[in-house]
Amino acid sequence: MAKKTVTDETDLHRLLLDWFTRERRDLPWRRTQDPYAIWVSEIMLQQTRVAAVLEPYRAFLERFPTVQALAAAEEAAVLAAWSGLGYYRRARMLHRAAQQICSSGNGHIPLSHAALLELPGVGRYTAAAIASIAYGEPVAAVDGNVERVLLRLRGWGSEDPVLHAKYLRRVQREAARLLDPVSPGEWNQAMMELGATVCLPRSPRCAACPWLAGCATRGEHETVRRAPMRTEIRNYRWQTRLADGMEQLLLIQRSQAQTVMPGMWELPPMPDSPSKHNHLGKPILQLRHAIMQVNYRIAILRGEGPAPADGRWVTAEEAATMALTGLARKAMRRLGWLPKLTRAVSRP
């Protein structure tokens, strides 16, 4: 009789779920089966580190505790609550989906993977995560972490984009085949946890992996080469004044026609040619900022001038209620305004 190997599905299930029971992180969205709270967490976690989501998640649910509260809010308020997380289209889609639920779904979040896919901003993975965790529907949730785990476990992968796409289709089928039908939510979370904490993109912690004995690659596999990020130089103006005994900062609002962060508030941009603002002296702050596939080298100079038509003078408390770009928030933090914003946000 042939010796049973660790790659048998019963072994894979037992080893992974035992490991998850011991090693799972205590995260707030794992303490609930409320589909709304789970949905918010999944949207926030898209392309965002867990550590960066913890406090915004708590604050967002405190401000919008139900899907009805979110649907009734102004978009500007939703974007302000999302400020600092980036990828603001996620917040807009979340808001629109909440409005759709309340206008046509009687305020009840859809109960199945297929129905969840009808919501704006909800894709295959997000729908599967909500349906499996909140409702116990046996559907596999495949994010980047799960994809990486299965590519390594089975030894699949290629630098050729066409072949890589073929392997990703195999990953979807394999994830569905391995899914634990009894505890699909627990299984999906365990798979994601394994990729997020052990089967890392770089320097995977193979010695800590419950599937080490059955892994075809032990953490080594070919992946598609990513396009290199390009670098751009941008300059912004830091303009303050005292009015009614309070310090105010000039911000401008991005046009709604902008494809990136429409309607968000930012520091006034300046001409990118250094020769046009040499008279302003050295920058008061220089920093780097990344958005999607672009690295920005930022210089912030102290400037003067009247507020433009799309501009507004704001105090720290007022800024706390506005939808700020990530760069504006970062600059405020570096220049001493963020502590003021933090106190303003935390007030009852």
C-alpha cells in the first residue's frame, strides 16, 4: 500500500486549519459575521496593508455603523472618512453600492456570491470572501496571497504573461477544488493568512509553513515581471495665514473631471519648472509619494498669493472633515498639522 503524502487533501485541510487556529491574527473583522462589517474590511484591505487599515476601519464603522448610515451620507463625508487609505474609487463604489442596496434591496446586503457581484465595486474575490465568511457559502476566495500560495504549492508559474494567465485559471480551479465545504469562510481566511504572514512575496518563511513538506517549490517560483515604476517631479505650495486668531491653510479642490482622486482636496500645485519658483527659496519639505505605478518626488515651498476660485482657506478642524489626498495628508503630518487633525477627528 502506497504511503500517504502530505499533499492529500485531508492532510492539507488538517494542517492548514490547525495552523490557522494557532497562528491567526486577532483582527476586528474576524470577530463578527456582520456582512456589512466584513464587506467594509474587504474593500479597505484591497492593495492596503492590514496595519494601515485597523484604525480607519474602526473609525469608519463608528461613523457609518450600518449600510443605511453609509447610504444616507454625503459622498464628501465618505471620502473624508476614507482619507489616508488611498485608492478613493473604492470608497465611491462602496458608497454607491450602499445606496443601491437601500434603494432596491430593502437595506439587506445580498445573501449570495452571485447577487453580491451585482454591487458596484464588488468583484469575484470580494463577493466570495463576504459570501463564505458571512454566509458560509462554499465559494473559493482567491486574492494575490492565495494565488501565490497555490502557485508555489503546485509549482506553477511563468514569466510569459500568456502562460501566467493560463496558470491563474488553474489556480481558480485548484482553489475551488481544495475548498473546505464545511467551513469555507475559515478556510478562505486561513489561505489568505498563510500568504500574508508566511508565504511572502519576498523571503517567504518556509520553515513556519504547515505545507512545507508537500510544497513543490519551497517558496521559489517564477512570476511575471512587473513594469518598472516611472518617476515624476511635482511641486506644491504651502500657504498659511492668520484669520480671527486661527491659523489657516490654503487647499484647492481637484476637478470632478480628473481621472484620479476627483473632488479631493490638496495643496496648491506649482509649476514643475524649478526656474519658475527659485525666488521662493529652498523647499520647506521634500518627500516621495507613490500612486499606482508612479513614484513622485515632491517639493513643497512656502508661497504667497490669493486663493484661486477652486481654493479654500481651512483650519485644522475644518480640514479634518474634508476628503484630503494622501499627499496632502502626508505633508500635513510632516509639517505638524496632522496631530491637530487627529485630535479633531477623535472628538465626539
